[in-house]
Amino acid sequence: MTEAGGIAAEALRSYIERIERLEEEKANLAADIKDVYSEAKATGFDVKIMRQIIRLRKMEEHDRQEMEALLDTYAHALGMIRG
Amino acid sequence: MTEAGGIAAEALRSYIERIERLEEEKANLAADIKDVYSEAKATGFDVKIMRQIIRLRKMEEHDRQEMEALLDTYAHALGMIRG
Amino acid sequence: MTEAGGIAAEALRSYIERIERLEEEKANLAADIKDVYSEAKATGFDVKIMRQIIRLRKMEEHDRQEMEALLDTYAHALGMIRG
Amino acid sequence: MTEAGGIAAEALRSYIERIERLEEEKANLAADIKDVYSEAKATGFDVKIMRQIIRLRKMEEHDRQEMEALLDTYAHALGMIRG
């Protein structure tokens, strides 16, 4: 194991390069996601609403219902008209 | 104007120190905001819902209505029941 | 205490409005910070380097020295030439 | 093409599901990256320094040298001792 300044240089390089490969794959996926949103936008869909829908779909149905009900209650208490 | 490595050291220091003071004030405000949320939470309010309400209140009424209507349309199209 | 859907509407409004005021002040400070960076940039300073300097100045001197030494060791182990 | 509230429900579902699959893959990669950092940490490497090294390795050599030199100049002008 080559040592450089008391550290295992090869081990460090291996970790760094593994992380760099994974980060590159992650960046590619982020670009793919961006492409799908652009495709959807080009066919007339609203990207902001799609993102909200995706956030909502991550929630359990009953949690989502509870959140919506509480949001209505708070909005009503503050005189805000909701959808 | 003292020069250090070809740069105006005093001017640099003044900019840096002004930014540091402003950032400190900003950090204090962030702490104050956190305190108010903690106070609200302690009296039974839901912090996540409060944050959503604050985001909604930043929107113009008609923009908000439009967003809610579109969210309903998309949710309905995907078979999601909304509040 | 007026109740709306079982919640204390006035208390909620007070918390929300306090947070909104604090967030507005915070946004103003963020704008002030941006202005100072623009001023510095206009006089020839490098904003990215200024941000790094401000991050470094937040660290204790010995922590900073330790970090720099370790950064040198890792960079050297990976064959990177540092300043 | 089934319509729901005037939008192409199937097209929307397809975009949403494609994004959800890609986001899941991306989240898995983020978890893999986190695992590699944990592995490296367990063998004694400093994760913060590794992240800095990875940021530096993304830069062109001459850009990195220029940044380091300017950082030294600014630090020196402010009386900060660098590594």
C-alpha cells in the first residue's frame, strides 16, 4: 500500500474515483429528468404542477388527505379562499 | 491604499467585513424565524402547514386559484383524490 | 379567541404575520449582501474567492490550518499540484 | 387519448411515471455515494476533505492554480496565514 503523507493513497484514489463515477451517473439522471420535464412542457403540461403532483404522490393517501384538510382549515382561518 | 499582492487590501477588508456583519444579522433573523415556528408548534400548530400557507400567501389570489384548479385537474386525471 | 375549524385563528395569524415580517427583513439583508458583492465585483474583486475567504474566516485558525494540511496531503496522494 | 378536465391523462401519467422511476434511480445513487463516504470514513478518511478534493478535481488544472493563487493573495491581504 503506497503511503503519501501517512495516508493510503490507493485506497483514497479508489474511494474518490468510485464517488466520481456515481456522481456522474447521478448527474446524467438529473439531466434525463430535466429532459422529460421539457418534453412534458413542450406538449403543454405545467412543470411546477407536475412537481407538486410528484411530491403529493410520494405521500400516503391518508397523510395527504390530512394535510389537505389542515391546509383548508388554516387557509379558512386566515380568510384565504382555497380551490 | 495599502496594496498586498496587487490588490487593495483595505477595500477588500471593508467589503468582507460589511458582508460578514450583514450575514450575521441574516443568521439572527433566521434564528428568530425558527423561534416563532417553535412557539407556534408548542401551541399546537403544524409547522409544515404554516410554511405552505406562507408560500401560498406570497402568491397573487388569481395565480393561487389557477394553480389549485390545475392541481385538481392533474390529480383527478391520475386518479388521486384531493381534499 | 375566535375559532375557525377548531383552531385559534388570531394566534395563527399573529405567528404567520410575525414570520412574514422577519422573512421580509431577511430577504432585504440577502439583497444587501448581493449589492455588496456586486460593488466589490465592480471594483475588480473575485466574488467566488471572497465567498471562500468568508467561509475560511468562520473557522478557528488551527482548524483551518489542519484542514489545509490535510487537503495538501490528500491532493499530493492523488498527484494533484496545489498552490 | 382519454381526457380528464381537458388534459391528456395517459400522456401525463407516462411523464409522471418516467420521472418517478428516474428519481428513484437517482435516490439510489445518492444512497450509494453516501455508503462510499461512510466506508471511507470508517477507514479513517476525512469526508469533508474528500468532498473538497472532488470539487477541486472537477476544475481544470490552470483554473485551480489561479484560484489557489488568488485565495492566497486575498488571505495574505487580510492577514490570514494559509497552509
